[in-house]
Amino acid sequence: MDDLAPSDLKAILHSKRANLYYLEYCRVMQKDGRVLYLTEATKENLYFNIPIANTTVLLLGNGTSITQAAMRMLAQAGVLVGFCGGGGTPLYMGNEIEWFTPQNEYRPTEYLQGWMGFWFDDDKRLAAAKTFQHARIDFLKHVWQKNRDLKTEGFDFDDNTIQNALNSFFTRTEKAINSQELLLTEAQLTKVLYKYAADATQNEGFKRQYQSSRTLDIGKANDFLNHGNYLAYGLAACTLWVLGIPHGFAVMHGKTRRGALVFDIADLIKDALVLPWAFICAKESATEQEFRQQILQAFTDYKALDYMFEQVKKVALQNSSKEQIDAIENNQAGDQL
């Protein structure tokens, strides 16, 4: 392990990495130059390899521990580690997910400098938030129109209910004069999408709840929504860390909320992927592991992480010249550590 240089473990660009892991009731350790997790079976202990060079985020839930040696290798590979509660929900004694980000002073500076170039201007920050809202709907359209399984389950982007909601959404978004109005517009659209999904999957009486089912029976759809959202937060946190943009510089969720930019970026994919599959998997009485496999496969199939990188870069470099953007992209400054 000591013979491996950090660059050897970062050959795969973060936006192209395929794996995001959530682990429970296991021990993560380093063994023979690899990072493994150990589970205790009745008759024997079982070891499973974690391909860290192709991993973006590792979420550690209930009953987990990790060794210092494993953390060192994960840091060398540029993997974010998040400590969370059961099912990817927030810790009871923590704020949201507690992220441990590898420290690397050689991450790019161009994106943070571009972000700061507009962030202190209220109007420009609002314009960036609107850009993300439009990108969010573009991704929803792309996924729902392309995915046959979603159409079979009743998720039709061209349905009158969806189109009427989007017409109102676009009108209100363009007229919004501050982030609070944008948040209200977003909440109204999300409410329509929840009802549409509940009707499509015969989930009568659905009401959105955010508490973990470890303390309250809130139904599988809510459980899966919570779990899927935190997986999306992991991808968003990874995107921002790689690009060198601190989580506090939000454009929509509020400058005083720690980590708010993570929520802004995660919203780009949540409605398109997490929302429908949470309801579908709940209807099919899927297990938490089956839902997780489904949603992670959807992230990979529709290149969710790629899309996050693309949109954040676009906003960060909106005031840069074409020559500057080309120089940054040619050097892969935004993706390669």
C-alpha cells in the first residue's frame, strides 16, 4: 500500500466513477493493499472488496466502524466518507450527513473563483438558481421520456397534469425576484409530482414525511425518498468537492444553511430519478437493498454525476471567455485531481 502514489488511485475521473456505497453493521479496514468491509456471519466472517479507485462516496450507517489505514487509502483515492444514521438518514446527534472530505490543496481554483465572481451579487445569484431549476426540468424530461419502465408505471412527462404544473412552474420561476419565491415555486411543483406519483402507484393517502422509520412508521415510499435523496446528496457533495466549491455558497436554499449548495445540486436529479423509483419500489414492496440497487443503477444509466458536473461547471464559468473555458477543459482541471 505504501508503494502506491495517490495519483495511482485517481486514474478514473470522478464524474465517470460508477460506485456509491452505503454500508451497515460491518467493519471497514485495509488488508493487503485493498479496502475491505467485514461482516460477521453465523459460522464465518465474510470479506468484500471495495473498488475505491472507481468509487465516489462511502456512506457508513448503523453499526459500522472504520480503521485509520482504510481512511488513509480512501483519502488517497479521493473518496468522500459520510457518517449517517440508518438508511442514509441524518444522525440524531449530528447535522445532516457528517462528511469527511480528502484534503488536497491542488484541487482546481477556477471554479471557485468563477463562483465568487457572481455569488455576492443578489441578481446574479438568483439567475444561477433559475438556471439550475431549468436544468432540473430538462433532466426530468430526458429521463421520463426515455425510460420505458417509468412510462409503463404511469410516469408520462407529456401528461396534462405534468405539463400544466410545468407551465405554472416556468412562469413563476421567471417572475421570481428572490430565492424564497423560487423555493415556494419548487415546493408547489414537488407537491404536484408527489401526488402524481402516488396516484400512478395507487399509494392512497400519501403524505411526505422526513423522519426515519426507525422511530416512526412513515411508509416505504417516504423511507425510500429519504434514502434516495441522501444518495443524491453524496453525489452532489462529491461534485462540489472535486470542483473546489465550498458547500456553503448556495444559490437557492439559503446562505445561512450549512451545506445548502449540496441540496441545490442534488435537486438536479432527485425529481427525475429518486422520486418515481421510490414510489414504484414501495408499490412492489421492495427491500431497502433492492431499492438502493435500483436507484444506483439509475444514477449510472442516466449519468447523474456527469450531469451534476456539467451544470455546476456551466454556472461557475458563465462569465469566462471561450478561450478560458477551453484551456480549463483541456487540462481537465475540473475533474482530475
